[in-house]
Amino acid sequence: MLPFKTLQEAESAIGRSLTTAETIWFNYSANKSDYYLYCHNILFLFLIFSCVPLYYLFLEIFFRKSIQSYKIQPKVNLSLSDVFRCYKVVMRMFILVVGPLQLVSYPSVKMIGIRTSLPLPSLWVILLQLGTYFIVEDYTNYWIHRFLHCKWGYEKIHKVHHEYTAPIGFAAPYAHWLEILILGIPSFLGPAIAPGHMITFWLWIAFRQIEAIETHSGYDLPWSITKYIPFYGGADYHDYHHYVGGQSQSNFASVFTYCDYIYGTDKVISVLWVFIFGLQVPFCNHTDSYTMLLLISQGYRYQKKVLQQLKGASNSNGEQNGGSATFAKDCKDD
Ligand SMILES: [Zn+2]
Ligand SMILES: [Zn+2]
């Protein structure tokens, strides 16, 4: 709730006229409690979990032939009832875990200093904070995810998320309730380190989940703008992790590729090989530093060749839950 009763009061407190965005924010939030504003995340998450995967489902139903070449595991086709089953489980977890977690976590959000007040942060501040949140989340998530792949963590918790060896968008939040709670920590850590405005917090929660859905979509769509983000993992990167399954000891990172690269868990033929085989890599004729960054970050795309070899050997895979766990177990990762 804002400490101003009128726009004039807000303007005199800030010492300037409100921008259009600030006026909209004032009109919307002036009489709403901070707790109520924070709980908007429940609605946002519900809409994201329900609607964003529909985009991929829509493409699959109506443009199947056109996008087939972008499907990462083309031999795997889930029925609509399988997809709906996945969504039902996700919604049950949403009602029992995600929603209540949002409802009770408000004191910690208040404690770290997420504010709803005016003035609003500039676009640059928002982008800088979102970038920080993604980096912090990626790093922390990497280590938790690695832990979840130890025998105990996998058998007791992480196995549920790996039921889909060929993931779909709806399966991004498909996980054991404890994993949902544990992975709330990396999402919370960034805002705790660099607390910002409630709007930034909403954007963070939304973008992180949209990113996770893209990563689990099962499609490596060439028009995705995330392809221009250096060191971005993307769908094929994470798909490989799911494909290998429980024995996977690579591609742990949730967003970027550099943690796996630094800690030696990337399913990447080293940068050296990328340069040696540079002729097969896009942008290989250029030598500017940005291109080099893209080149390095896309080195993992060589794993796709490995994946295709594996796919060639698994013609009979993939009727249920996106593939055969048996084959994944036979497949030595690294
Ligand atoms: Zn995993
Ligand atoms: Zn996953």
C-alpha cells in the first residue's frame, strides 16, 4: 500500500511529476496491501503454467509437419491424454505446494526489502537486477541439481522430474513437492542479494518460469530470441539431460552453460574442438569477440550430434512419458 493518498501527494514526495508507468502503478496499487500485491504471483504462475505450454501444444497440433525438424526427440509423441495427465499433476502440486508457499513466504519477501513504493525503478535497473537474479539462480540451482543426482537425492526426490525423458512444456514444474520447495531457494536468493521493486519480482518469477517451460518444450525453435543470449542453454541442452535420465552427470545448469563448462559437467566437445570444427558452426567466418562468445556458448550444440546418434539407436523408444528409461540407463553419459 502506498503512503500517498493522491497523485499530487506522491509527486511532491518524489519531487517531480510521475511518469505514465508510475501513474498507472499509483492508480493500481495505492489501496492494495503489499501482501495482496505479492500474492499476484499465484495468479501469474497459474496463468504461465497453464498458457505458455499451450503455445508448443498449438504448434504441435496445427503445424506438426512444419516444426517436426525442430523437435529434439522426433520419435517421441505423447498423446493429449498424457499431456493432460501431466498438467493435472502439476496443478495438484500448484494447489498443494506452490500456492501455499507463496502465501506463507511473504514475511521473508518483506524482510529482504522488496518494495512496492514509488518511484519505480528504471528499465536499466530492472534489467540489471533480472540479469543478477538469473546468474545467482543458475549457479545455485546448478549445485542443488547436482546434489539431486546423487543416489539418495535422485531416488527420493529428483526421479519424479525425470519421469519425462523427452520433456514437454507442461512438465517444466513437474517435480516432487520437496524439489519444488528446495528449488525455491535459488529463485529467492537473487532478490535477497539485490532486492528490488515488486514489479521486478513479478517479472523475475514470470521470466524464470517461461524460461523453464521453453527449456522443457522439446523443441529447438530457431526463431526463439533466447538463441541470441550468450551461454544460454536452451531446450536441446536440457533435453539431453532428461534423455540420459537418472545416470546423467552432465548439463545440470538451469539457464546458462558456463557452470557445466567450468565444473566439467558439460556434454560439450571442448571449445578447442569447436574451433577445429569451426566450419560447421554458424558465424564461423567472423572473429569479433561477440561472435566468439556465441561460438563458445553454442559449442554444446555438438551434443546434438551425440543425441542424434543415440536417437538413431532408439527407434523403438518413447511411447510413454517421453521415452524409455531403460535405454537411458544403458546409455553411458560421458
Ligand atoms: Zn536432473
Ligand atoms: Zn528438467
